[in-house]
Amino acid sequence: MLPSRLTRAAVLPALLLGAVLAAAPPASEANEPKDLKFATFDESKREYEAAVAPFVKKHCAACHNKDTSEGDLDLVSLDADMKASTSGARWAMVVEKLASGEMPPKGKPRPASAELVAVGRWAHAEAKRAGKNFARRQAYANGNAVSHATLFEAHPVPAFDGGNSIRRLSPEIYAAFTNDLAKGKTGIGQPFSPEGKFAFKDMGAPKIDEPVAAQLIQNALAIVEVQTAHKIEDGKVKAVGQGPKELLALFDPAAPPTDAQMEAAIAFQFNAILRRAPTASEKQRFVALMKKNVADAGRTVGARYALAAVLLLPEAVFRMEVGSGKPDAQGRVRLAPRDIAFALAYTLTDKRPDAELLAAAATGALDTDAGVRQQAARLLESAKTDKPRVLRFFREYFGYGAATDVFKEMKENPEHDSRALVEDTDRLVLWVLERDNDVLRELLTTNKSFVAYKTAADTKKKRADALAKFEADKAKDPAKFANKQPPKVGRSVYLAYGLKDFPDAQPVDLPAAERAGVLTQPSWLVAHSTSFDNHAIHRGKWVRERLLGGVVPDIPITVDAQLPDAPHHTLRERMAVTQQEYCWKCHRLMNDVGYPFEQFDHYGRFRALEQVQDVEATKKNVDKKGKPLGPVTRDVPANAKGLIAHTNDPALDGPVNGAADLMKRLAGSARVEQVFVRHAFRYFTGRNESPGDAATLRAVHRAYRDSGGSFNALVAELLSSESFLYRIPTK
Ligand code: HEC
Ligand code: HEC
């Protein structure tokens, strides 16, 4: 039981929450205009009417009004009150398009720079009044909202604007961390669940609400219980398990702990958890806390609470990437070497930094970008270092892992094995990464595939053995086996790949006209299907967002997103409902790039024909009494014609026929490569890119190109970039 004076309202949450709040980035903007401030919306509104409304009318309204809302944006009625509405993100986009010179479009008169400055000043000041973290990355909940041109084409390159970031540990890192400290202990729960609204699971700011705090506290106490497990025998304290002597000394029944013993225990705990010694003031604070707790709650509980408090320091629970020291000439501060060591480790592995990284931090080897790049490259290239986060990036980026979440009726296809399909694509990704050459193009176009590679050899052998036994039994007693089939062993996963048997060597070459890369792997096709059908819209959305970098507005709640139930029509015919004008402004972005995958069925099997219900034949399919016997199908050619359009890249736009055609076209595009770089950026930095990351993104893309498409080179450049290593301090 917790003594009353140490309940949740007291010491521990205060330590935890107080420190977190103190470290959280304030909502102000480093490069905001200093001279324009609005106390009220009325003040803001006056400025809006004086400067912004006339500007919109003159330069934008022709295309962005109620009737003609290009880019789904009506600027004439966009709410000027960013507090009362969600218009902040849209205004942020407006400012960005003005800054990059993309809007008004080429060929239209350029606004005067005084006009542009006035609009920018108003928007920043109104955002500030409304408490919006404007023009910073929070404005871009959808990463693709920052225009591609701003990031890769605008000149001059937008200035770096990276603010402090504090992130919670990923669930995997937290689990590995607690497991290191208290292996096998039950009662340690996962406090961190993914947020869901971002492209990648580990993105988003830490949220420490009551349930998370309660779980963290419960875990800390459970861990400390393991660390300090002991018994008293013959008046002496003895460890139960592997209790370190520094901690055991606290519980010696012969004498209360001395200050020196408490200091040693605190120092031990800091090293065990944070991999560093406590500072003098931390030592003082924690010893004082321990003394007070012991006085309040007795030796065992009091000492444990103080040790648990170390586990609740923000530094133990979060990634504190906040920069230290004096700003450089560009106004940036660099992360402390220790924080860099942790950031590198957490970015690539699920573990805390290894000894070499910590040594590099301690000896100044992480003080230069080149030094950081060297350590990043070491981790990336070392076969010894387990880097689960690299494969996880590809799983999350492509989304093929979700194949195991799509329910399929086993009766309809007993050979379907979603887990094997996912494992195959995992293996294919790793195979491509091992070569580390032209990685994206390979992933988008290779016709190589693994086929139930974990179990193929074993299943094949078991099948041969079972068949041999069957034949032998049959030879002994032909009458008994005359009408029997050999027993079935395992699932014929190879059918999903269009093969006749498990291959002997892996990877195998599948027909290049049929299969091209991860998007034609059965795992991806299943992950982007429904239980009973293909999901061309969903597939197209994936291509639009993750390869073309487009933004598809959310499906409006007023739309009843149901295709007509018409089994005598193909999926494509049923999708015709989305071609109404209102629907098409969104669906033109998805449908056309999703159609080429109609070459596959919803198990990922290649098909030249698809089946639809034959209405006439079904009508005639009745028994003698006229009772219907069920649907009859007929074959129609599968239509895999699609269209790449609305990409802002004339070299890409045009008709395509089939998935391989689509993938080859996309894989050859520099823009697609850049969009891939943007996604890698999001995953490995844990945040969406903002205009100020333009220099980093360009450098990373260059490093990828110059290395002949090495993913290691891409990541090493990213991890030694300005965006990763520097912050602009908030004043
Ligand atoms: C000649 C027509 C035209 C004019 C004038 C024009 N735009 Fe646009 N705008 C477009 C089109 C077309 C799109 C959608 C395609 C694109 O993103 O390039 C668009 C897209 C946008 C977007 C992106 C919307 C989104 O959701 O991605 C913003 C922001 C924008 N315009 C702002 C402006 C501003 C501010 C002005 C005035 C300075 C302006 N536009 C003037 C045609 C125009
Ligand atoms: C503002 C954009 C937008 C508009 C307008 C829109 N949709 Fe959609 N719709 C979407 C998005 C986004 C999805 C994709 C959801 C996903 O990820 O699978 C979608 C999906 C669908 C689906 C597939 C649903 C499913 O999950 O199987 C149907 C059917 C559909 N829309 C019909 C319509 C129809 C009919 C209209 C016009 C009356 C319409 N939509 C208008 C954005 C839009």
C-alpha cells in the first residue's frame, strides 16, 4: 500500500510532470514578426480587412472562391479567426505558397513584395494571438502539405527552423529498456501506444495524461522492486536475485544508510538508467528526497520511491532532443553529444547507445557532423548491430504488414497464409537492403520474390515424405486406398505468386510482365484489399500519397462511401459512382493510379480475367422445382488501364497499362525518389518536414543519388544533417 503522503498527487507525478512541462517547447515562433501583435480578434480583423482581403481579391479570388475552389481551397471565405476555426493550417499553407512563389501560379502578375510581407505579418500575428504554433511543423499534420516545390526547388532555400523536440520512447524501446532492468517481471505494462494520425507510428509529441503517468509510476515501482529484492537473514541483508550491493546497503538492518551510501545508490541508479553520473545538484536533490521519503514512509518504501523517481525523470522516459550551448552564426544550437548518442541509437535500434557511441560522445567524436556520420555509418554497416527500426520503416512505409489484419474467408481460399506473405516481403526488403544499390528502384520494380521462404523447404520435404508413405501404404493394401487422396501438408503459398510448387532456390524470378516490386507482392495487395474484394481506391490513395507526394482530402462525413452492390459488374464499373463531379475532385487523385492493380485478385494472384456474376445464367440456374441454385459467374478481361495525372511533373503524367508499367514509370522519377526521402525523413526524425528542412532534404536526396541509391548513405546523411543535430532555441 502507498503511504498517504506519497500518493500520486505528491512527489512522483510532480517530479515527472513538472519537469516535462518545463522542458516542453513553448508555442512561440523563433522567426515570427516582432512588431505586430493583436490582443483581440477585432484588432486582427481590422488588419485582415485592410491588407489581406484586398490582396486575396486581387491575386487569388479568381481561382479560390466558393464556386471555383482550386486545390479545394476557398480563400475568399477562409475564416480569418484562427482560434475559432481550424483555418490555421490552411493559412500556414497560404503563407508557404506565397513564400515559395508557387502562388499565384506562373504567368499571373507577381504581387509586390510589400503586399506579401503584409499578408505574412498578419498571418503570423493572428496565429500567435490564437495560440497556434504557426508555420512550424505542427501546422503540417499531413506531411505532404508542405509543397514539394518549397522543399526541392525554391530559391533561396528556406532557412532552417527546427525547434526543440521531445518525444516519448517508442513502445519497442521502452519494452527493451524495462526488460533490461527487470527481466521477466510481471506487472510492467506498456504506457506508450501509437497515436495513429501520422504516417508513422513513432511520430507525435509525448502525451502524459493520467493513465500514462499512472502506468509509468507502476512500472518504475515494479522495476525498483526487482532491483532491490532482498531478504534479511541472521540480521544481515541478502540479495534475492542480482541486487547490486550499492542498493542493498540501503536495507541493512544493522544501521540506517549513511549519506555516502545513499549517494552511491543514487549514482548507481543514474548509471543503470540514464547511462551517466548524476550532477552534484541531482545528487543533492535525490538524497534529500530519499531521506524525506524514508522519514515519511520507512526504509523499504522510502528508499524504493526515491530510486523509482530516477526512472521517472523525463530523460528516462523521453527523447530529450533540445540542443545545448551557445547559438552559432545561423542561430542554431547543437544537441549535446550525449543526446546525439541516444538519438542515433534510438533511431536505428531498440536499445540504448552501445559503449562505442557513448565513448564517442565523451571524447568529442560527435562534435562534428563528419564524426556523427561516421558513427551512423558504423551502426548501419555493422552486421553485429541489430537494426529492427530499418525494416520497420519499410513495413510502415509500404504498409504490407497489415496483410495479417485483413480477414479472409478461409473456405474461399484455404491456401492463403497472410503471415507467410508478410515474411516473404520482409525478406525481400532485407535482400534489397543487403545489396544497398538503387534501393528504391529495386523495391518498386524487382521481379524477384521470396516464396514462403521460411517454411518452403520444410513443407516440401514433409509433403514428399507423406506422399511416399501414402504410396507405400497403398502398395500394401490397394483396395483400402483406392479412393483416397494423399494427405495434405501445409498451405500451398506459392499459388499466390502464380507458381506451381515451392521453388528450390530463393529468391525466384517471377514473370517481369506481371510482378514489379513490393506493390505487386501478394502481401501488399492483400493489405490494401478488403475481405472480399480489391480496394482500388485505397491502393490509389497509397500511390498518390506515398510515391507522388500528393494530398488527398479526407473523405467527407456526408458521403456514404459505399459502392453499389452489383456483383454482375466489375469493381471498376461499380466505382463509376465516384466520377460524379463532386466526388471526382478527390477521387481523380486516387482511382486512376489504383486501377493498374486490377491485374491481381484480392489474394494477390495475377489474373488476366476476372469473374463477374452472369445475370442470365444465374436466373436459369434453378432446380426442377424452380429453386435458385446459386450464382453463376462469367469471365471478363481484367482491365488494368490507369492514368498518372495531376503530379506537377509532365514527364510522369500519362496513361499506363498494368502494374509493372505503372511501377517502372514511377521508379524512374526523381520526384518519386524525393517523396521517398520525405517519408524516410519523417520516420527517422519522428516529425513531419517543414519548409526549414529543405536544405536537409536536398542534401539527403543528393547523397542517395550520388551513392547509386544506397539506403545506408541516405540514412547516414539524414542522421548527420542540420535537421537531426540542430535546434533553433525558442526565445
Ligand atoms: C489561375 C488560378 C489560380 C490563382 C490566381 C491562384 N491559385 Fe492557388 N491554386 C490554383 C490551383 C489550380 C491549385 C491546385 C493545384 C496546385 O496545388 O498546384 C492551387 C492550389 C493552391 C494552394 C494549395 C491548396 C492545397 O490544399 O494543396 C494554395 C495554398 C493556394 N493555391 C494559394 C493561392 C494564393 C494565396 C493565391 C493568391 C496569391 C492563389 N493561390 C492564386 C490556382 C490558382
Ligand atoms: C473530399 C474528398 C472526397 C470526396 C469529395 C469524396 N470522397 Fe470518396 N473517398 C475519399 C477518400 C480519401 C477515400 C479513401 C479512403 C481509404 O483510404 O480507403 C474515399 C473512399 C471512397 C469509397 C471507398 C470506401 C471504402 O472504404 O471502401 C467510396 C465508395 C467513395 N469514396 C465514394 C464516394 C462518392 C460516391 C463520393 C461523391 C458522392 C465521394 N466518395 C466523394 C475522399 C473523398
